[in-house]
Amino acid sequence: MVSPQQISLRWRQLFCTGPITEETFQKAERLLEALRPEDPLRHRLFQELQEIRRIHAQKRPSHKPSKRLQSV
């Protein structure tokens, strides 16, 4: 069993090193699953994960309008 301290450390390593990809989110979800449902750390990290997903989604480039629409 992994301790909350170890999960917290792995969480920071996950999001502070390298690019954030879908695999990063999957690993984060597995870390959350390792915590008891009533653990306050689980709740805090779950909220943080939602915020990171929201920010990451905003950074993704949306499709560009066609040139025809850009020139109007």
C-alpha cells in the first residue's frame, strides 16, 4: 500500500516534470484510486485534477477557421 505522502510526492512529480498528456491524467487517476474515498488528500487532489484538466483543455489549439472566413 502506498502512503499519502508517497502519493503526494508522485503527484507533484507527475505534473511538474515533462508534458501533460492523456497518460499523465490516467496516472493521476490511478494515484487517486490508491487513496481511501474519505481521505481529504483524495478530495483535494481530485479538485486539483479537475482544474488541471480545465486549464489543459483551454491550452489545446482549437480548429482554425478556414481562410475564407478569416478574410471576411
